Amino acid sequence: MNKIAGSNMRFLLFIVGLIFVIVSCTTTRKIIRKPIKEQGATYLFTKLNENELQFKYLNAKFNLDFYENKKKESYKGQVRIKKDSTIWVSFQTVLGIEVARLLITNDSVKFINRLKKTYFCGDYKYLNNFFDTNIDFNVLQGIIIGNDFSHYESEKFRAGIDNGVYKLSTAARHKLKKYVKKTENKPTIFIQNIWLDPENFKILQHSIKEIKKENKKLLVFYDEFDEINSQLFPKNLIFNLQAESKVDIDVSYSRIDVDKKINLPFKVPKKYKQITRIN
């Protein structure tokens, strides 16, 4: 049980921080595709935005495999999202026992560890210091559902073709000033690459990296798109993370509901102990 509690805590930290740990990989999956016509960045961003998942509420179940140092751990659970507002996640063992619950908003990060009977309530400043990065709700939301990052500029991207798909690249992506809060650190600057399917303009692969963070890399693959309410949603996600150690995470979504009202319960039992530091 202690092993499960510790590994689950580590996984929660990874979910919160993985978006900001970088990627500058140039490798892509080799898929033979028909030749496509060159397009400009403005056109590609327009098509990307037109084909992004539009929703007010999202509810999905998932199965997850976590690989680190040749060790594998498996979880299942449920993720619920109120767009641009709240991300709620319940983590369970393969037997269906909830071990942790996570609640992320634009201002705060909270979680309950049911095995250790502890809970944490903090803000992004703590996580920024812990991960040596800039945590941002919009980036996390985009990565989870396969959308671009809302409230970030798109004028500085270059367009190209890579392995038969469209590629958008930038070395300096900023958060739009009107969405930067006074309490935030300086806006995050990303080195970012986005690979788009030339037929439906969904994101197939995404890489992000922060300036001057060469020792941390993140690459995300999206696969097996299903039609949900006349929109395409990626059922399979693969995260390749290289930081202090190499981590791979495979996520498979199931039972996906869009725009059905959701509950976001997060009640801490009275006997649980509050912790002020994540170990």
C-alpha cells in the first residue's frame, strides 16, 4: 500500500508538471502519406482552431500505464473538465479503489491522498518553484484533450511539411498579456512544434520546451480519433518525458461524454492531515 501511495503521488506531480517539461525532438512517426500542398501558418492555425474540440464540459474514463526505469505501474480513473475553469481527476487502482483525487483551477492545485489520509491545497507559485517552471492551466488543458493552448499568441509560427503532415514551429511563444494575472510570474515562453493531420487538421504530435531548459523534454502523440458529437477526439495519448529520469505514460480514454453536466466533488474528510509540501 505504501508503495502504491508513493508512486501515485509521484504520478500526480507528473500530471501537473509534464506540460512544462519540454520537447525539442525532431523525430516523428514514419507514416507514408500522399503529397500535400504547402500552406502558410495563418491558414494552418485557422484550420486548427476550426477543428479543435469545442465543449463546455468533458467527462471521460481512462486507463493509464506509467513506465519509469523499466518499471510499470497501471491505474484507471476518470477526468472531468469544465472548459477554461476546472480539471478534476480521480485515480484508482486496477481493482477500482480510489487512491487520490486532484482538482486544478486557474488559481489553485488541490489533491487528496486517500491511502496516506493527507491533502494538499496550494497555488501555482508553489508548483512553479517545485518544478522550476511556469505552470499554466491553459497548457495543461490543451495537452489533455489534444487542443492548442488557448490565450497564447500564434503570430510567430513558421509553417512547413514534415513526413507528409503539416508542421508549425516557433521558438518564442508568449502568453497574451491580457490573460496574464498580476500574481503570475513572467509569461511562459515556449519552443513549440505542432504536427497536424492534413485531412482533419487535428494535432497528431506536440512538442514543447521552455527556453534554457535543455535537460527536460516532452513529446506527446495523439492517435485513434473517435467521433464524439460530430467532433474528433483522440482516444490514445502517449507521453515521452525526459527529465531527471525517463518516463513514458500511455493513456487510453473511454466512455467520453461532451457537454453533459458534470459534478466536481472535492470534500476532504475531517481526519485527514493537511500537508504543506509534496514529497
